[in-house]
Amino acid sequence: MLTTVKIKTAKPQERPYKLADSGGLYLLVQPNGSKLWRYKFRINGVEGKRALGAFPEVSLADARGLHAEARLLVAQGTTPLQAQQDKEIAQAQEQLERVKGTFSAIVSDWNTATSADLRASTVKQRNREIDNDLLPTLKNRAIGSITRLELTAQLKVVEQRAPEVARNLRNHLWGIFEYAIDSGLIENNPVPPVRVMKKRTQTNHPALSEKQIGVFLRTLDGSGRINEETRIAMLLVLLTACRKAEVIEGRWDEVNLKGAQWEIPAERMKAKRAHWIPLSTQAVALLTRLHELVPANREHLFPNRVDPHRPMANRSLNALMERLGFSGEGTPHGMRASFSTHFNSLGGNIDVIEHCLAHVPANAVRAAYNRHAYQDERRAMLQEWANRLDQLRRECVPIEHECGSAAPLNPTNTTESKPRHTRTRSARAVARPSVKAVSLPATVVA
């Protein structure tokens, strides 16, 4: 066993030599006079050494303390070097979390990394949901300290008042924690599985029947309370079978009136695939009229009235249907279902119908082999649909339809004896469509 006196009096020699203590601990005396603490051990038959510092900076008592810690690690099958590396990694990880590992910091980085491929409205909604229901409690928490149990509890609270928001939040959380894993901040994702959430009740957008579409068109024709640009937007949703946002967020540089086509870029589409739309003669006439209404320096087809650099408000068309008394009977998105129902009932080509609706093929293998774009067929189908809408308007029989506070078909005609909201041929003759004033073709869906 070594003593402090023995260590101090040890003289250097021509070659390094050892002074043993116990349990593999020894002092290595170098020719230059330095005295170094070493621990010699074996794990699985393999010899290893661990440096424990130099004397006198590390005293005999300190060396024995370090030796005892190292021996315990060896007994557990871990080399002191590996333990030291693990400790350094853990310290670096802790420092990284202190600097960049709070939940709010990760959310910010994740947002930056993922927002480019999303619609601005989607990003806005996502941020609103996170700001309202996650950041108030998790903002300053270290990302690695958040547990599955507390995330589940928090989601359940939100689920009580807004199940759809809770499902959205779970999806946001999954992406946030996956980003943290990819960034090296955590190793496991604590977000609860989707099975803990209530199953979504599938609700389809209400859609107008063909008879109701005729009534709707006649009602739209006769209302003097609907802005003409909004009227045209609603009709283009019908004529193109596009989603509401794809129409109201449209840009003039996407439309080719001479070629009677509209090409929506991938970034504006739900499935992130560019969509080509052949325009019927009725749609071309409406867009031609719209071009006269919208100032030439506007990039959007339907500029927002408050901020012309933004498109029309998302709820404008829903509000239009509500104002005309069709709330609960149909939605702008439901017009796509009306289109699909019509052609499916006629035995139309399902591929052509799905191309018109910009649906991603359910059968990926079949889609990989069938690359036909059906452009001629789609043009014929959308023209047939436009003509059918004209027919539905013409054939609309007198029907009572409550329109709430909507104005009568001919608000200036005080001698009209018919009920206020009766849709009749004579009423339509009095209240002509506003697009009539610009001498559009007779087939234009006004």
C-alpha cells in the first residue's frame, strides 16, 4: 500500500516504473519526475487502463476515491472511458437543451422547416391551435422532460370541447417531437397513439340535388344583394368542380382565356399535384366579365376588399349560400359532390370524373400504368356539366324557398303579387342575371 511519504520520496529513474497500491491502482513515475495515477483492469478478458490524474494535484486519497468509482463501473461491465464519454455526451445534450431545447424553440424551428409546403391558411390555423392549447403550458418546458401521460391528459381536455382540434393537435405534436428526434434532442416520441383519441365521425359536406341546384341558380340570378365578383366565384366553383379555395385564391397568371384552360400549380392544390382545368364556354364568359371588373394590376381573380393583395375571404361563398337561404342544404364544397353524383348516375367514366375533381387515384399501381390525362374527355364532361346547369335553371319550376333576409327577386317591383321568395319563370324574366348587362352568350351561367 502506498503512503503520501513514499510517493513524495519516489525518485525518477532512467525508465518509467510503477508503485502499486491495491486493486489495480498504481502510481507511474516517469523519467522526467512526473507522477501519474493509473488504474489497470480487465473486462471480458480484455485489459484496459484508466488515467486518474497526476500527483500532487490528485492526492492519494483522491486517487483512491476515483479508483473506487472506476472499479464499480468495471464491476458493472462498463469501462471508465465509456462512462466518461457518456457523461460528456449527457452534459453536451443538457447544454443543447438549455440553449435550444425548450418546447417553444422546437415548435419555431419545426414551423420554419415544414411551412413552405403548406398553404398559408393551413399554417395560420396550425399556429393558432398550438398557440391556444399547447404553448400556455409547455412553452418553457425542456423538450425531453415532456411525458406521454401529460400530453394525453392535455389532449383529452381539448377533446372535451373540440374533438377535431384535439386530433389536429396530436398530429402537430407528433411532427414536433419527430423533428426533435431528428435534431438529436430526444430519442423517443412521447406523443400518444391515435387510438387514444375519439374516432372521427365522418360527415360529408351537404350537397344540393339537381332540383335544388336549379332553385339555387334562379335564386342567385335574382338576388340584388350579392356582389357580382362573389356571384362569379360561386358559379365558377359549380362550373369547374374545383374546391372553394382553389377558385377564390386563383390568380390571373394561371388562366388562359384564349386557350380556355386554367392551370393551378401544385402548391395551391390539396394533394400538391398541379391541376389542369378545361374551361367551358360559360366559364370563359364569366372570367372574361371578371377581367373587366377586377383592376388590371390585381394578381388575384377575386381580390379581398379590405386588402387587395390577398384573395377573397375563405367564408365568402359559405356566407353567400347562407344569405340566400341554403344554409344546411348545401355548401360550396358540396357542389363537387353534385357534379360527381350527376356523372356517376349516368355511368360516366370514373377516371374522367376523378381527374376533374383532382382526386389522387386510390389504386397507386393502376395509376402508375394508366398515365392518360383524359384532357379531351374532361373538356367534354365539363362542357356537358355547364350545359346541364343551364338546363336546370331553365327547367326550374315554381318552388317556395325561404331565404331569410334575402331581398326579393325584383325589389323595385312593388306590384308583384307573388310570394316574396317564389322562384318562377316570370320572376326570372324581371330579374335578369347581372352578367346579362355585358352581352355574354345566352348560355352563360349567370
